[in-house]
Amino acid sequence: MRNKFTLAIALSIIAALLSCGTCKDEATQIELQVYGDGFSTMYYGKQDVKLPDDLDFKAAAITARADSDKVRLFYTKMFVAGAVVPHGTAVLLIGKPDTTYTATLYSEEASDEVPEEPIYNMLHGYDEKHMTEGEGTFYKLTDIGNGQHFYKMNKEGGPFEISAHKAYLVIPDKNK
């Protein structure tokens, strides 16, 4: 009788572990698309993202400076292949042009790999479609026929609507 009872407890524990909603085994696979010039952006506010193990893939937190009509980017934190980008961190994705990569999305509790936060980052994002917010000039990574660059989405460089899980750049007026 004791062996049956022990076996029943063991099976209950195994079943609980298998149904765990925050276990790493329950992590979600997501696709990250890198476009024509090898860039894209990403933001997840509530989940950590483990980058693909592909050596050609990385992500960067950035600062920027606007000189006339050009935006100059400076990397403040580089996340290499296989690294975990902490929730709430918007990044510039860098990879092979026109390539889809598979990354792993963890809940905040699920990731046991917690890297330090980026030192300074001018990229921002939302988990749903949203109007950009902040003070300064707003830019979006896009290709308007001249290659991928961060462009103002309106003449004044004011707020615009950004897609879910994409990042936008805000350059404070003092950095112009």
C-alpha cells in the first residue's frame, strides 16, 4: 500500500511540474523578422526574450544624435546570440537581411537568466499598437526607398502610431 501511495504522490508532483505555466519548458517560440538591410526593432514589456543562438544575430540598446537630417546611432549595450533581453528593454535587431529568426519568449518569472539592464537606451516600445509618447523628436526604423534608417514619421518629428512589440527612437531636443 505504501508503494502505491508513494507512486501516486510522485505522479502528482510530475503532473504539476508538467502543467506549470511559468516553467521554462512552457516558453513560447516567437519569430523575429530582420528586413532588407539587416535591421528591425523589438520590444516586450512583460516577458524576457532569449535571442536565437545564430551567430549572425544580435540586438542592441542604443543612444542617438541627430545632425541635420541624419541620425547617428551609438550602441550602449549589445546582446549577443543566445543572450536574454530583459522585459521592458527595446532593442535594435541586427542580422542577415530578409531573414526570420526564432527566439524564446519567457514570462518574467520563467527566465532564470537575468542579465543586467542596459546602461542607457533611447529606444522605447509598447506591447500593443500605441501612439508614441515622450519629449523630443520621434523616429521609426523604416525603408522609404533609401534603405533602412530611423526616419521622422511626420514633418515635425512628432508622435506617431507604432505597432505592438516594435521599438521607436526618441531623441531629446538637447541631443539635436
